[in-house]
Amino acid sequence: MYYRQYGGRKLQVGAVYRRISDEYLDPLTFLPESLIGVPGIMEVYAAGNVAILNAPGNGVADDKGIYYFVPHMIKYYLGEEPVLRNAPTYLAFYEKDRTFILEHLSRLVIKDVSEAGGYGVVFGNNLSREELRSLAEAIRREPRRFIAQEVIDFVDLDIVEGEARVPRKADLRAFVLAGETARVWPSGLTRFSRNPDSFVVNSSQGGGFKDTWVLSR
């Protein structure tokens, strides 16, 4: 696959990192009205001439309810304990978890499983009594729609804001290359919140990106 620069020069491309849903990826294969996809990229992908990261079809498990099952899947399929711990997660679909969520709603973070990009994320300690009551009613009415997690006070990193250095919440997303073996790439995507009072780092919610340097491993 080749990419043509504005000046006309062609560069060979081996991998494409995508941030759009499958249906918008290629108007010749999926939605013909898509203006943000690349016409013909699925044909090139099927021929093995380019890698698409994340691969088409990965969204089949793009449901925050999966968070709850990840530790269980590791134990079931691999017979191992997870190396990295999940944030404690509760699935409102289960009565025991739903009871716990409703009893501790004011200290949990509630997430709508169908949303992405930081949307549908609600911190119970930011809600009024009326808002908590409304959220509890929604959870009782549609328990499959919600998960809840303990609030994790993750790391602050300094960012430059104007002429000052200020701390903001940040997270690191690692890249893992899977083949005959799995390899963690010595780089990553560090995202941070621009809001000093927010834990949400998604760019769609005003978050930013930082260069990531791995000095040793």
C-alpha cells in the first residue's frame, strides 16, 4: 500500500493505525456514504499488503461489560492468575453486584457499556441527591446497560499550561505485538486530562497527548 503526500511523493505504508468504527473504514466495502474511510483499503488488507491496527472486527467485544469478565477469562482459558489487576468492577446485570452498586453509588464511577470516548462516565461523588436517585432508577430499569468501578486515583504528570507546569491525571496505553510470541513495544500512548478536577483523559472530552519515552526495561 502506498500513501501519496501533498507534494506528490509516494511512500510505502506497512501499517495503518485507525480510530474509526468498522462501518466507516472503507466506503467500497461498508457504508458507501462514509467520507472518513479509505476507498479500497479492505481489499489491500485482505491481500496482506497492509496491517490495520486495530484489526477490523475487534469491536465485537467493545462493551465495557467485558471488563468484568477479563480476570475470569484469564483463569478459565489460561489457567493463570492475572498479572495486572483490573480496577474492581461490578456488573449491574447480576443482582448481588447491582445491590452493592446501589448501596455505594455515591463513591463509585458508573459507566454506560455502550458508550466510548469518555461519554457515559459518571462519578457518583459529583452527583446531587436527585441525580443519584435518577441514576439508581436507570440502573434498576436497565441493569445490563451499566457497570460500576471503584475510583482509582491514578498518577499525576506535569504538563505545560501557558507558562506554568501543572499536575494533571494521566494514563499510559501500551502497545502489544502478538505473533509467535507477545512483545510489549517500547513506546506507548500517554493521555492526560486538561481539567484539574477530572479523571477523564479522552481527547473527545478535551484531553491531550504526551510523548512517551521508555528509558529502560
